[in-house]
Amino acid sequence: MGDLAASSKTLDDDEAHFGAPKAPLTKEDTLFVLPQNHCAVIALTTASSQWQRDNEGVEIALDYARADIAWRYANITLTPNDFEKLQTLERTIINIIRRPDEQQTEFGVTLKL
């Protein structure tokens, strides 16, 4: 809704119900990436729509064939070291999704730069 949304108690209640922050994010909430990890993080965010999903819509792995198309269009070339880091990020995301001690209200992980 962005700038078009008006102040609404219903909208505020819905946002609170789903865990939205009460105040807009500040610069202090910025994600910092070490330079040596930058290529892997960019590759992951570029291919963020290329996840394979199970029957319930839960991400289980990146589809590397489709991700490779996204990377080629974005002119991203992964070295073996960058690909290893990308796979580490992928496994980390999958472990977060599958964490048994946390009940998720919706599936998916979004990483913004």
C-alpha cells in the first residue's frame, strides 16, 4: 500500500497481528555484508524467486538451473568460492525455515540489501 495507505486502525491491527514493526525501520537496521561475501549475497538475492518448493509451498532448495538464468541476465559470475558461500547461505536459510522451536506464520525468507 505504501504511500497510498491512509491511517487505519484495522490495518494497524492486522500489521501488529502479523508481527510488523510498529515504527519504520531506521538506518541502524541495515544489513552489512563483508566485501568477500558480497557476490554470494547478490547472487542469492538475484535468484530469490528461484526456490524449489515442496507441496506446502515451503522452500527446500534453490533451483540452480533457473537461478543460473537469473545470474546470467544480471551479469553475475560465481567463482567456486562464491558458489560455496552461496550454498552456505542457502543451507542457513533452509535451517531457519525448518527450525522446530519456532512456529512460522508464513513461509519464506526475504533478504533485502
